[in-house]
Amino acid sequence: MGKSITKLVIALLIIALGAYIALFGFNIQMFGWHVSYPSALDENKGIRQGLDLVGGSVITYEAQAETATDAEMETVKDVLRKRLDSLGYSEATVSRQGEKKVRVEIPAIQNPEEAVQTLGQTAKLTFRDADGNVVLEGTDVANAAAAFGQIDEVSGDQHYVRLKLNESGRQKFAQATAAAANRGNGGNYISIMLDENEISRPTVRETINSTECVISGGFVDASDSQELANLINSGNLPFSIKDVELRSVGPTLGEHALETSLMAAAIGILLILVFMAICYRLPGLMADIALVAYIAIVAFIMSWFRINLSLPGIAGIILSVGMAVDANVIIFARMKEELALGKTIKTAVESGFNRAFIAILDANVTTLIAAVVLYIFGTGPIQGFAITLAIGTIVSMFTAIVITKFLLRQLAGLKIKNVSLYGVKRGNNNA
């Protein structure tokens, strides 16, 4: 009994401390030693907030071409969307305006000039030989990705960019590299250009007749290779585009949208805590503690990885809170059935979790599958919803199966015999 009380108290202290640090952060300076962790609500280092909660910047780009087809403008839109997603701005929005314009809304960046720099260059991508002739265009490039490792048997591990071409790009690149490899006087290279700005000049040593090739050398660290990969991916445009309007906007849900959203969430969670305690007594209190741990873990993950949070993202978290509570309800229902049959509290706890595990696992796995599908095929706010739903689902399963189970085991170790404290009513209260 003494060990159970000690473990229970230690667990409560750890959960309380973890929740405080995750939500409010800490900053300790003592004897020249400085340790700090930002609050989840910190605007600069905490959870990123979407345009609907904190406002941001709006950029309007216009195609620099006499005519632009719907297909070409959709390509521009897709490229900008890909660029934003790669930078972590899944809550940003990209939409068409008229025949030749695209509107981009980026949350949390109040300075439009900074937003343009963050989005990066979006000029037309071309590959040119030493004479300046265009040998490859951005539309011939399928994808560029930064990587690290050994690219041949001679060289060691290094940072590089893996370039993937489509079939038409492969044919053009084979001809261009064959010509470049045979050139002397330092002309054996192909320049990668964004408009008239050279972003890389890889040397060509042999003919490359493949849909995949490697750009290596000159990359100091992962950020250098990732920057080049991002620039190549952002340049897959059928024509150049230019920012013609820059402005900042306020929260689309209102100036106090975040405060009211947090207040609504706090009231909802408080009602859930009260409901669980009233309906399930001691197990309900343990579930309440596990729910606090759930909130702390989700806040920590979203803050650490700087995940964007908007109204759809909040919806994903609320849905996963419901799943966390639902998992506990299933477990407690099974426990009450075991106690009603006259089994001991310790046996009822173990049996309740064992009987409920498959149902909880099935529900969470199917939800995760839905979240993955939404993330793969969705964009913008849909991806934001999918991310928070997936995080919340995984954490809710962990708290229900691990934390709640641990707390109930310690509670059973206290040898409380009155089963009415477990929400069970029967004539014999000895368990």
C-alpha cells in the first residue's frame, strides 16, 4: 500500500509539473546556469497560430506573361502550395484571383516583405549551358530533394541534392550533359537559373541518361542542400510571377479569436473532468489526471515542432480529446462489469484493460488511417486538421493505455474495498 501511494504521488507531481512547463514554460537562471523552455502560447517560439487566429500577410502574385491558361495558373498555384508546405506553413492558403493572379495568405508573419522572403524566390527555373542556351526548364523537373550519404564508392558521406526528371527532361538532359562533358576551357558545366540569377553551377563529367541525377560538392551543411532543393522545387513554373500587392491582415475570426477559443476549450475540458469524476468516481479522477497529461503532451509536441494551429486544427484536437475520453469510458465500463460479477478491484482493472484494448486499438487505427489520407490528398487547413487529429489520436491512445492504466494499478494497490467508489452498486461491497 505504501509503495502504491508513493508511486501515485510521484506520478501526480510529474504530470502537474509537465503540464505547467508545457503550457507556461519556465526560465531558470542560477549560478551562471540558464535553462529555459518557451510557453506553448509564446508567439515566437510556441505553437504557430493560423491566419484565422492571429492574422498574417497577404501576397498577390501576377503572371508575367501575355496570356496564361487555366492549366498554367493551376501549376503556379500548386508550386506555391508545395513551397509553403515544405516550409511548414500548412495553414497558409493559396487561391486564384482573376485570370493571371494568385493570392497567398501566410499566418503569423505580420510584415509582408518578410513573408515574401520566407516564401522565397518564385521565378522561372531554367538550366543553361556555358553559352547561355536553355537546355532544360522547370517543367522538366519532377522533384528535388536534399539528402546525406555516400554517392559513389570513392567519396565519403556528404550533403547533396537528388534531382528527379520526367521523361522529356531525361532526353533533354542526356543531350545537354553529353555536350557539356566534351567541352573544354572550363565550359563543362550546366547553370541552374532562377530568372537571371544563378543558384548553382554543377560540373558535368559524363553523359547522364537517367531520370535521376545528383548535384554534389559545395554544400557545407544540410541547410545549404535543402535551400537549393527548395529553390528548384519552387521554380517549377511555366512563366515568371511578380508580387504586385503586399499587405498585412488581422485575424479573420476576430481580434480576440484565440482568447475566446482557449476559453471555450477550457470550459469544455472542465465539464468533461467534472462529468468523468461524477460518473466514474475514483477511476474518473484518474482519467482526469490522464487527460491533463494528454493536454500537456499535445501542447509540447505542437510547440516543439512549431505546428500551425488554426480553427480546423483546434477541431482535430477537440475530436481527439473526445476519443481519449471515449477510450476511458470503454475501459471503465468493462471494469464495472467485472466488479459487478464479484471480482477484486485489481483483477477488474487488469481484465477491464485487456477486454477494452482491441476496441480502443481498432478505433484509433481507423482514425489514423483517415488522418493520413486527409494529409496526403488534402492541402492547407485540411492538412492542419489531419496533423492535429493524428497527433491527438496517438497521444490519446498512449494516455489511456499507459498513463490511466498505471494510475489505476496504483489505486488498486491502495486496497480500497468500497466498490461504490468505482461507480458500482451491489449488495456486497467487499472486493
